[in-house]
Amino acid sequence: MRERVYDAWAMSLAASGYTKIEDIPASGVPDSPPMKSGTQADHLRSVARLSVAIAKELRDTFEQFDVDMDEVIAGGLCHDLGKPFEFDPTHQARWESDPRKTGWPSIRHTVYGVHVALSAGLPEKIAHIAGAHSLEGEHIKRSLAATIVHYADCTFWNVLGKAGILES
């Protein structure tokens, strides 16, 4: 699965104006406060590590807690696969110029991330995490791994905000 994660990020970046993850603005969505320091790559690594920490703690505490750690890791790394598309300045300018035509954004990073994950050959369970980690996931039943990644992602942004690490 590791190679497919790399392939998915290469595909996502290739379809945008970005050449590396660090080039994407370091915020949750294009109009939210960015980090004062750090990059989207830092966000992805942190969410993956937070997800693993949650899963390990619960597995160590509850004998019956059963989650696929590879799914948690891949999901943490791939939850924002669609951000290069949503954040791309060309797309943002086009959508902002007349939102009546395509909406703004036309397609959120969660939905586009599902497309990228499946196109790269990642399993449906990883595409589900990309699609369900954000607000869109409130309309479906999240898998266990998707729930873990969702809370890790929310924790990342909420705690950084409270710590004064996001621009105001």
C-alpha cells in the first residue's frame, strides 16, 4: 500500500499547479487561518502520527479493540489527497470569478481525494477516509479508521488554534 500512497500523492500534485506537498498553503481549507510556521506535509505527518497514537492507546487499553494499523497510517497520510486540487490558485480564481457556474469550490478536497485514491489503486477503505474525514463525513457512517483520522485531523487544527500557532 505504501507505493500506492506515493503514487496517489504524485497523481494529485501532477493535476495541480503544485510540485510538492510543502507548496500547498498550510491551512485546513483555502479561507481558513494558515499555520504561522509548518507545512501541509507537517499536517499530514502529524495527523498520521496522532491517528496511530489514538489507535495504539485504545488497542493497548481494550483487548477487543481491533483496527488495521496500515489502514490508519495510510488514511492519515492520504486524508487530504484532494487539497492540491481545491487549493490550486487557478481553480480558486475561476470559482471565485463566478460561483454561479461551478460553485466555490466546485469540488471540495474530500470528494476529489476519493477520486485520486481510487484512481491510484488505493483500497476503497482509504478512499473512504479521504472522503469522510471532514464535514462530508457527517452525512455517512464513518469506518473505525475514518473516525480515528477524523478526530486526529480535528484535534490538529483545534489545538493549533488554541496554542496560537494559526494566524488570526
